[in-house]
Amino acid sequence: MIFEDLINFFKYVLDHILCSLKLCGDLNHIDVEILYLSKDYIIVNKPEDVFTNNHGKDRPSLDILLGKKYPHLVNSNLEYGFYFVHRLDYVTSGVLCIALNKQACAIASTAMQKRISRKYYIALLRGHVSADNMDLISPIGYCSRELNGNHIMCTADNGCCTSPRSAHTRLAVLERGVFMSYPATKVLMLLVTGRRHQIRVHCSAIGHTVIGDYTYSGRRDTTPSRTFLHSYRLELGFGDINLQTNDPFTKNKLNGLWTPVEFVNKLGENCLDLFNQPTICS
């Protein structure tokens, strides 16, 4: 079993390295999947390890990639060419909404601020999460030890936490299994609030860090080639604009590195149904 896992791991890493070498050779031509395009919005499936809009880095940011793909949609009056309604972390892949005009941006931003919109994420977590449903409600603030570094966040019960704000993440277990021979859990999460690094911080706080999250594993989780966090579905809450991707963390897509053993909940069209169960607060 361990030998098979090692073979699968090296195959996965080799594929990732070859893909990275290809991208490094042509950084400005990383393909971005377009999920939705109208006169008001572009909704994309952002690749992992790509900045949303952050120039001057080794890898290009999403605004540059979209500008190459749709130069006629770039707004030269904006610093980053587009109206970014929300952001995804550099390490996070998945659904991201970009507005093409100021009015559309205001409408979408208001929907998110009033919590009319819903954002769902899929993640692989270290260990087996014991409860099938959880509400993670620890306030989140900046870690004072990292204010001059990467702006790492932490929960309010941490002595170094400054200016904590209320935060709420809902969690539903999809599958329990093994990742490279170690216990792991696939979960669906619903963001109720939208603090910086919220999902990653909340998962770390309950002792189940996102697999591959170097920052919130105390810089220990270095083996995986990516952080296994994906923005799976976005429901804007108006105009019947509901977009989702395929699940990127299946056994086949991960070349057998992830093997589900217990099937708890199944993804469907109405993700909200998975959260209509008794929950444990943490």
C-alpha cells in the first residue's frame, strides 16, 4: 500500500513539475477556464498558485492573463484593468467573479456584503474530522508576530491575535479516507463571513489543516505540490448566476493519492442542503 502510494505520489509530482516547467516557459499564456461571460461579468476557474491581481511577481496575476485573453475588455482607467468583486488566495483555485463595469461591481459587491451571495469551497484536510457538520465561529485577527511578514491571521484565543473580527465558516464532511497513507477528510465549506484566510485559519484552529497549507501548518506541510483548497461554487444571489466547477480532488484526478473510505455526503445541485443538519460549534 505504501509502495503504491509512493509511486502515485511521484507520478503526481512529475506531472506537476512538467506542467510547471511548461508554464515557466510561457508565463503569460497560462490557460484560464471561463465559466461565464456577459457584458457585466467574467466568472473564471482560477488556477492554483496564481495571484488575483498582484504585479511584479515571478508568476503572472489573473488580471494580466485575462488582459491577454480579452484585451478589448480591459479598462485602462483601473490599476488592474478589471473590477475584482472578491479575491482568492494565491494558493486557492476555483470560481472567481470579475465585473466589467462599475455598476455591475457595485451590485455583486453589495450582494456579498449583505450575505445574499453564497460561496462554497472543497478542501482536503489532515486527519479525520469526527463531526459530520460543524460551525466554526472563532473570531479572526492578525497575528502580531507576523505583521511585518506575510500578514498571517489567527483566532482570537491566540495570545498574539490583534483586532479580531467575528468569523463564521460552516463545514460538512463529504468523505473520510487516506491521503498518501495518512488519515484525511474531504469537506464542503460555506463562507458566512469573508475574513482573510478564513477557511485556512479555522481549519488549522480545530487541528485539521488544509493539506499542503505550508503557512498554517507551522511551515511543516511541505510534501504536497499544492494547497488542497478549491472555490467550488458561487451563487451570486441575483440574475440566476450560479456557477460551479467539477470536484478537482477525486481519486482519479489525484492519481490515487486520495482514497475515500467512508462516504458521508454527496455533492449535488443544492449545496445548502448539506448544512441543514445538527452541528457542533467550535
